[in-house]
Amino acid sequence: MNEKMNPGYIKLELLANGVSLDSEAVDGFKGSYIEKKYRFGRSDDTHSPEIVPYELELPQDVVAGIHHNSNSPWRVGLRGGELELTLNGKHVCDVNFVPRPKFWGHKLSSGVFADDVAVLYTKYALTFFANGYCRYWDEGVPCWFCSLHPTRSHDASVVSEVTPSVARELVELALKTDSDRINCIKFTSGTPKDRDKGFLEAVNIWKTISPVSRATGKDILHHLVALPPENLELFNELKKADVNTISMALEVTDPELFKKLCPGKAKYIGYDGYMEAFEKAVEVFGFGNVYCALVGGIEPLEPMYKVLNELASKGVVPSVNLFHPDQKSKMASHPRPDSDFLRKMVIEETKIFDKWDFEPCVKGNTRNALDNECVRGFFRK
């Protein structure tokens, strides 16, 4: 494997081009991997298999999200009964589908299955939606790249609202069955109409699950993905609830593009509102513990990294999830960022992480981002 084909670059190529899955490979390992439940969106092409594994494990513990593309030159197939990744028919490396957690299939006391509430995101992070809906869809102003509502409307089994008691039971079960894997607990609090009320609901969930997490004696990261509250002093309440890091999704760094692609966020929070929230959050959580989540690949690199460098100097860490066109989103036909774009992007992102000694928001892996691979040095010249 040459320098430009290390696991970080392989993941980059898979995110840029998608990957084709041999049906024998998918069927041969059925029951052992996490199957996509399409909680957020459907980025696989219309020719994808009925069952698609969520993630692909590459060498050196690098995990890539699987976006099925029947026309991709990258393909996962079988060789001697084991999984291999090929490029234009030539062997690249041995791979595995990320195995499903042991809590998969367990029923909670409410009668719902644990895997309809949460998933282990890239092997390590216990992840769920506290409120799996978006008010911006209800009001006709969703982000253009989002397909949350039309996707979720086709799967009634996915739990949309998680109460503190359900969250506690879920965390207890997961830490009992999969404690060897979990190094992070994260959830998204959704887009409630009353942002302060929604934020305090997230605080109450953390107050419920934090004692369970800390009782393990493990250094488990507590991470929240949320909209900024209207009352920025509520960041203090979240900190008291034992949350270590917080991520707020600005999505794009250009103010005008923000208005166009994120009309709901622009209307109710505003670009300046996000910037004010980042500043206050750093004051509460500390330098390097606040994340600006972005969709990489839908705006030019140079102005994007100008803003990211400015935010980094204030202690805000970039968290760049790569764009993938979701079916039924307004950007369903928008092309993925190509390999050349991503190679330039990760070089700039690596510089930021190195300069400020930042850590990714989910340590270990993020399936559709290259933050961890930047920190691990896969893209250093």
C-alpha cells in the first residue's frame, strides 16, 4: 500500500466515490454487522441491496461510512470467505463490516428494542436522538441537504422521542453488554420550537445518565449535539450536568450560503447567533471543547478555512461531516465532493488540529468525517 493509499486516504476515496457491495459479501455476514435503519437520511443509490451494513472497518482501526454506489470503482467482495476491498477489480486491503453491539435485539421495559433507540456509532460512541424530529421541516424551511422527515416517515420502528428514564435504561444496558467498546455517549437534542426548554430537557437526560456512566470508572466522554439555547447562560447548567463537550451545527461558514441552505436556522437563530453561542460555550466548557459542525463539500475551501481558523483561535474545533446526497433532500442531485477537493480539505484541517492541539469530538472514529484521520497524521505531508 503506497503512501497515498494509507487507510486515511482509502476512507477519503470511499466517502468521495461511495462503494459497491457484493451481494454474497452482504448475505454471507448477515446478522454479524450493524444494518442501516436510515434514522437520518438515505444516501445509498436506488440500486443498493435491501440490507446495507452501516460501516466498513479498514486497517489501523479506521472506520468509513458505507454509501452504496453501484457504479463505484471501489467494491467489497469475498476472497477465500473473507471480506476484501478492491479498486477496479484489484485487491487493496482486507476489511470487515463493523460488528453489531451486544445490546442489539434487547427489549427495554417500554417494549421497544434498544437498537430502535440507539446505535454504536463507529464502534465506540453510544448515540441516539433525544428528539428525532425537525421543526424546520414542519415549517417548510429545512436545511437543503437534510432528508430527516421524509426518511423517518418510512420507518415507524425508530423511536423519535427518548425520555430520561428510557435513556437511563438504555445506557445501563449498553454499558453492561458493550462496556469494552463504549468510550463516548452522545445524543442529539433535535430542533425544538422552544430552544431553552429543549436544552433543559437535554440537561435532564444528562443528569439521569451521567451517574450510570461514571459508575463504570471508565473515562467516557459525554458529548451533546444541540441548537444554541436562546438563554446562553444555560450552557452552565449543561456543564453542571457533567457534559464534557458540545457541538453546534453551523453547517456552512459563508453567511449568505447559510441563509440559502439553512433557512430555518437563519430565521430562528441567525449566523451571528451561532457565533455568539460559540463564544459563550468556550467560556463555559473551555478551549477545545466546543465544536462547529459543518457539511464539507458544499462551499469553497479557501473562505471556509479562513472562518475555521478564526474560530479555532477562539477555541472552537472544526467538525466536518462530508456531504453525501440524501434521497428526498433538496440537494439529492448535488454531486459529492471529489477526491481532489477532499485531499485539499484534509490538509488544511490537519493544520488546524496540529496548530491548536485539538481532539475530534468523537475520539477514535467518525464514519463520515475525516477529523480523526487528520489528528492521527494520515494526511500530513
